[in-house]
Amino acid sequence: MKRLSGWDAFLLYTETPNVHMHTLKVAVIAFDGLGDRTFGIDEFRQVIRGRLHKLDPLRYRLVDIPFKFHHPMWRENCEVDLEYHVRPWRLPAPGGRRELDEAIGEIASTQLDRSRPLWEMYFVEGLANGRVAVVNKIHHALADGVASANLLARGMDLRDGPQRDDDSYITDPEPSSGELVRSAFADHMRQIGRLPATVRYTAQGMGRVRRSSRKLSPELTRPFTPPPSFMNHILDEKRLFATATLALADVKETAKKLGITINDLVLSMSSGALRTLSLKYDGKADHPLLASVPMSFDFSPDRISGNRFSGVLVALPVDVADTAERVRRAHEAAALAKESHQLIGPELIARWAAYMPPAPVEAMFKWLSHQDGQNKVLNLNISNVPGPRERGQVGGATVTEIYSVGPITTGSGLNITVWSYVDQLNISVLSDDATVDDPHEVTDAMLDEFREIRKVAGLSEDLTVVESAMPQ
């Protein structure tokens, strides 16, 4: 048994019937080179069974504390019913990118069962060229982007030579109510003991902000006020999903020519796309939008569970019409946000999250999920996560593409997540049914903006076709 951190638990408390807090990881698999050997859902379940011993979070089950006296615990080493967790799915013809995206939207539209380990995996057949997709739906409380990437790497054969599988492991006994309460009381005492250090950490951060030689924008040291936007409303339960793929070489070339980072480029593309969508749905784009951009403070390659990040608020210059100026403003906004984040202390929110009372926080988010819908903190979430640099193998088959997306949060109907994989930069968009007519509007607008940015950089607008990926 182990206690959820306050930040992990917070991601449970914010979940409501219309706000689902699971993330999605999608791997497209090609069977070239397998010969006559078949690989269906039974064989895939056997692969997962043999790797459960090194995919620890998939064997965690949530255990609530009586009377919600403290944050829940993970019961480790639980039995896993792979007939339940690993499920078949078949796409309609022609089995292209759009058909897969629509299936993933359906998969994302239902919540995970908290009485079981908090994940589901779908073995999706019917893709063109005989490929399959594996869609892993995992609760954000289990893992953030970095931990998910490490967990994904463990599930694939990323090293030369045979991988040791093991289909046997020891399960732990169910804890009694008395054990849970005693453990919660002991943890509360330890948390009280850590309170002076947390207060000191907070005071040190505020002191660094005051002493900073650089005059930070006032907006970086007080809560932002996001403007009303087409993406901010009371969410419905249905989810829509869309993907697009760029050649990583094109992205790196563009970022280098402009003297910015890949993350800056992703924010610039998002800004241009959101300007286009704001003009369509709101009839105007006259105010910067506020994006929460996760920034990890633990990049350990061995970490496969937990959340070790803070959301950094970045002002997206959607109000700027000129592409070159928009890129410059996005780069500057990202730099200012990172500086403020480091000054105040990257672990500030995570440390204070440990002291949030479970029942009142859950009740507050349930109430907020059905209010006017205007998120008072942010407009949307945007993530950029570096994925594996080597091609993965599953049961001897090659993983050709990986996509990932985080959840949409209360009052915020859009999430843009970018994952790099070997030679690809893969864009994923999640929305609810009321935000856009078609989520591919977002991915299409991002590709159009990337072409515009390349033109500004003096580069060709013709994008490299990624042969290993599904046709756009």
C-alpha cells in the first residue's frame, strides 16, 4: 500500500461525470516481418500478461479511506482481469486516420471504473495496411506525461536482445478499515511535521520574486483572468479526438532557423490555430488566451507513476495578426512564464496540494462542473512531451506511431498534446462535443500555421511526408 500524493489525489477529486480525468496513449503497430505468425487480441493479452511484473501502476487499485479522512491509497500488486481491461475494437472501412480518431473519441467518452485498476486498453483492428492500434486509457492520477512515456517504454522492447517476460506475481492482501485509518492518522502527523518546510519553501519563492533583477510582468505574479472563449463552457460527456503528424526534421529545422525551442514552436502553432478558430466561432480574436502548459520537475527515466509537474500559465498571442510577431510574442511569453515558475518554486502547488481536504474539494469541483462554464484560471491545456527516440516492438511487431492526449478540464473544452516519436511530431486534440464542429479543424489549422511559420522563416511550405505514419 502507498498513499497518493496530494497532487495525484487532486486529479481524482477534480473528476466529475462530465469531466473525465483519464489520459490516452495510442500506439499504431505494423506486423511486417512477422511472417505467417498471427497476432490478435489473445496474443496481445499474453504479451501484456508477461509484462505486468514491470508495469507496476497497471496493478494498482484505488482504496478510499473511511470517512475520507485522508487521501486515498494505492493497493499494489492486485489481480488484473485482462479479459476486462484489454478489449477488442474494430474500425469501419477504410480504416484510416479519421476512422481511428473517431473510435478514440468514443473510447475517451466513458469514465474508468474506480473499483478496478484505473486503466483500459483497446486492441483496435481494421486499420489500413493490416495495422492495429493499441489505445491505452489510464487515469491521470496514476501517471503524468513523463511517467507515462517511461511506462510506455517499459511495455515495448526498446533494447536489443530478448526481453524477460514473467506471467506470475504475488498479490497483496486487502487492508482492513482499521489499518487504513491508523495509516491515515500517521500520515497526517507526518504532513503536519512537513508544514514548516512547506511554508519556508513558499516564503523563499516569494522572496526570489521580489528580489528578481528582471521586472516581471505583474500578470506573472498574480492569478490570470482568462477571457471568454468558444472553448470555455459547461462540458458535455462526449469526447471528440483528432490527430496529425509532422516530420520532426521539419520541426527542428524551423525552430533552429527562428532561434526558438520546439516548445515555443508548438505554442506558436497553437496560437495561430486558435486565432483562426476564435475568428470563426467567436467572431473576434482581440485578447490573448491563457494556456496551462505542464512543466515537469522530475525527469527520472525510472519513474513510471505519479505526477511531478506544475501547470505554467502562458499567454498565447492570438490577438496578433502578423505571423512573425506572433512567434516572437509566444517565445517571449513562454520565457517569462518559465522564469516566474522557477522563481516562485516549481513544487509550490504540489506541496500545498497535500493539505487539501478530500470531501470539500470533491464537492467544490462537482459544483463547478455545472456552473456558467467559464474557467476562471485558464482557457485550455497545451502539452509538449518528448517520447521514445527508438522504435518500439510489441510481440515482435513494430510500433510505427505514438499519440498522446491529456484530459479536458472543468470549463475548458480543448486539450492540445504533442508527442515526438523517433522521426515524428504527433499532434493530438481532445474536445467535447460542444466546442468545435470537428476536432480536425484544430489539427488542420495547426498544420496551416506551421506552413505559414516556415514561410516566415524562409523555408519551403511543402512538408515532408512521413512514410511511417498514417496518411494525413
